Amino acid sequence: MIFTSREIAQLRRLEILAGKVLKGELRGEREFSRRGPGSGFREHRAYVPGDPIRMVDWNVFARMRELVIKEFDAEEALDVVLLHDRSASMRGAAALCAAKVVGALGAIALGHLDRVLWIPASGEHARHAESFTGRARVSDLLEALDGGAGGATDLLGAARQGLPRAIRGGTAFVISDFFDPAGATGVLSELLHRRYQVRVVQLEDSQRLEAPRPGRTRLVDAESGETLVLDISPATVRAYERAREARAQGVRAFCRHRGIGYLRLRADVPFQKIVRSIISRGWLTP
């Protein structure tokens, strides 16, 4: 299990914090127009034989001696997609941080009765997407997050394979370092096309991304296995740093242009802090 017993207890506190934020949202944003046993009160109607006794408004009966039934709006369960980069470039601190953020977001969503679709993206080692519903499935989700990362990054392929065919909308989180040969725009555009509110968490492992020291150096691509032997100069190091920053800024600029929530964080930041930041930004509602 990637979570310690203490961290699992912290998940519950994060869920409570998220609940306080969600209570401030307009309930109408999450309701069907149909009637049912949800939590949003709609109106009273006269009792008829066969109605469940538990739905009788006894306060009204005590005042007016009339049997009436409370009717409610049934809430719609939201779809929360967790597109989780588990490729080889996410090994180490980034992999652990990403898994904990995904687990926390999933636990919060399940605790608030939303549907969770976990889509692990890890190249040839990819697992099938898994769907979870209900608080009782939190432990199943956390267990599914165990396991190592591997393979090449293909976020768009994982999304197309794992998302339902029907366009339902909801919220989609993409947790990745975005070292994807295809770039970030394809998968983010796909999610927008499917009417998701998209939220991006770009995690960077500073130790793994640190430029090599000047000199003759053997470099191995973590995902493709390609090997290069280069004479690294100070100018090469500066060019690498510029290219690395330009890649991140490109993702950020695309997100800003398309109205996508964006966070860029170091992988050594505690997952609790990341999730609190997500909650405070109101990213848990579509």
C-alpha cells in the first residue's frame, strides 16, 4: 500500500475539507430535474397509501394534522476522471507523489458519491481503466495504485482507450510530467471535446530532471532505452534548461488559452498540500 496508516487518516480529513467547500456550491449545478430520494428538498405532496412512511414530514403532521410526503431532487453522480501517468519517466518521487494525489482525489470523489474512472497511462505496461463507485470502493482504488511505472508516455492513447464512448462530461484530472513525445495538446483537446472540465497537475522531479555536469556523458532515455554519448558543455546545459522550461511553459500557455486549470509542482511537495491547493481552487466541481 502506497499510503501509510497516518496518511489514510489524513484522506478522511481532506474529504471533510472538500465537503465544506462543496457545500458552498449551488446545488442546482449537480441536480437532475427528475424527482427522487436525493438531498435537495423540492416540495410537499399529499400522502397516498403505499408511500414510504419514512418520507412523511412529521413536523407538518404535528402542526396541521395532515399527512404529507417530502419530495426531493435526485442528485446526479458526477464523473471524475483520473488520467494517471505511470510511464517510465515518472519513476521515483514523481511516481509516488502522483499516485498519492490520484488516491486522495479518488477517495474524496468516492466519499461524495461521485463516479471515479481511473485511467493509468503506462505504455506497454498499461492496465485497463477501472471504474469505482461508492465510499466502500476507496480501498480498492488505493490497492490498484500499487505497482511500478513503465513504458513510454501515451496520454492521448490511454484516454481514448479508457474513456467511455458516450459523452457525459464531468471533471478530468491529468497528473503527469508531460514528457510525452506527442505533447500535451492532443490529450487535453480530447478531454475538452468530451465536455470535461480539465485540471492539470504537472509534477517535476528536480533530481531526475537536473542537467548533467559538463563533460563526456552517457545518457539513457528512461522510456525508449535510446542511448546517447555526448560531450556536455556549459552551453549545452543552458540549452537543456531553456528547452525544459519552454516545454513546461507551452503546457501552461495552452491551459491558460483553453481555460484549463493548471498547477506546476515539484514532486517532493507533500501530496496533502497539493490536494488542499486543488480543493481551495474549487477544482472538485465542474
